[in-house]
Amino acid sequence: MKARYILITAMVLVLDHLTKYWVSATMDPHDTIEIVPGYFSLSYVLNSGVAFGLFADIQSHWKPYLLAAMAMVAVVVIVLYSRRMPTDRVLLQLALAVTMGGILGNFADRILHGNVVDFIELHLRDAFHWPTFNLADIAITTGIGMLLLDTLRHSNNSEDRDEAGAAGTQG
């Protein structure tokens, strides 16, 4: 992974931790501040699970370490994949850097505190409530979306090359 992508990963990690620190320093757990009533709140939640609170109910002193190990496996896979992919695939490399920054942000929380600070809450009055999340989660989701876009873009390019190659051999 090139230095500029490592810098992006670091920026995501730092921004994630600055926002989590701000929430931890200014709010008590389970406090809620309505930003846009009925739609958007800041709610300080300590999440011992993974995305959307999955596995939060599992009680084991090994859980933080197991979840942290899964994050480290993901980071190793991202680094190895990044090294094998062409550096001119900017969207792919950016997607991997952003995703890794998010994974490392939640990983650091899990190792340091045994849980992850979530604080962004979206809802549609009482009809719909999205699980509380944080900037690391946004980075992971955004990075995966960018990865899908890059994959679609490059799968279309390979189909175009295949068709051009087939047309060239028929004539």
C-alpha cells in the first residue's frame, strides 16, 4: 500500500477516534441529544458486539479478543490484496484504505476498552430506527461500496476487452 493510502487510513482512524473521544468526554452512556427531532440524534452507546450490535448479547471474556482477531485478519487480507492489485486502480486502493481505517478504528476501541463507542442515530420518527453507528462504520460501509463500484467498473472493462478480442479474431 502506497504512502498516500496509508495516510488516508491514518486520517480515518484519527477522525474516528477524535469523534469518539468527543462523545465520551461530553456525554454519559445512554445520553441522547436530538439534532433533528424525529430523524437524527447523537446517542452515546457502548457496543460490545459488531456492526448493528450483532453478538452483543454473547457473554464471554474472549469475545473482544476474538472480534479483534477477526479485524486483524481483515486488515492482513486488505494489505495483501492491495499489494497484489495495480496501483493505478485508484478507486480500489482508496476503497481498501478507507475500509482499513474503519476496521482499525473499531479494533483500537475493542482492544483498549473492550467495546466500541457508537453515537450516530438515524430514525424516521417512531416508524424506523437504524442501529447506532460511528465514523468507523461509515468508513467501512463507504469503502465496501467503493470496492463494489471498482469491481463493476473493471468487470465491464474486461467484458469489453473480451468482446473486442473476439471481434478481432473473427475478421
